[in-house]
Amino acid sequence: MGIIGLNEYPRYTYEDYKNWEGRWELIEGIPYAMSPSPGWKHQMISNNIAWQLKESLKECKECTVLLPVDWKISDDTIVQPDNLVICYEPGEKPYITKAPSLIFEVLSKSTALKDREIKFRLYEREGVKYYVIVDPEDKIARVYKLENGRYIKVCDATDEKVEFDLGKCNFEFDFSLIFE
């Protein structure tokens, strides 16, 4: 049984997905519309995360900071994390195929349940070292680290600085700067 546990719905693949209009994610063959577009608060926080990641990793030649890009996990699972760091060469395809080292998802009303439950289990299963779930309403970020195949909560960050060890690069992330 997959992460979602639904077997009676039609299943879609990357071939279907790449022809759809608008923004979508596909998880175990189930399509999820990425609409409405994120609100201004979501985008402001995502921008602040991207800026700080880029600044923190500017000396690292191994890691790349990305905004939403297709991560093709399998033929029936393609997701678009809000902010991510990959520590490998992405290749020539228009999507990435290996797990990012770090993912930030900024919650919105339309995606919160998926981010907290479905993507949590998906990222855990796929070996994403760090998963950060940012809640704009409560101004809190839940930081999880993968240990022995399971996410362990590192902390609930509001104005803390948290150390991330990506293997090839280490940096400190200041959570007080993302909610401004």
C-alpha cells in the first residue's frame, strides 16, 4: 500500500501530468491542484527563505538552492517543494530525480494537510535529510531531521537559529528573518 492508501481512483502518470495546464502535483497517481496561487504572505516567507538559503550557501560549490521545480520521484509521483537545496548536479532534464537534502514547505490553507501528512511521509520515505514545515499563521517552523529512516523533530523555531549539516556544507539558518 502506498502513502495515500487509495486504490479505487484513476491513476495518472508523468505523461499525463506534463500536458496539464496550471500548476499540479502528482502523488502516487493522484493529482493535486496547486491553486489558488499562494497568497502574498506565503510568497514573502518563501522569498525570505530562498534569500537566506542562497546567502548561507554562497560559498558552497556542491549545493544549489532552488525554488519550486518538479521533483520526479517516479512515473506517478511528481512534487514541487516551495524551497529546496540539492547537493548534487541536477543534470539536463527539466526536473530533478534525486532527493533534495533540505526542503521547506510554507503552509497555505489549500495545501496544509498534504504538506503535514502526505508529503511528510513521502519526504521521509525518499530520504530527504531535513524537512521544515513553515506555518505563516502561527509564525512557527517545525524542523525535522531524518534519523534511521524516520523524521525526528529538532525544534519548533520562531526566532531561533538552527544548524543544518548537509554533509558537504553546514550553515546556520536564522528563523527570525523569515517572518518579517
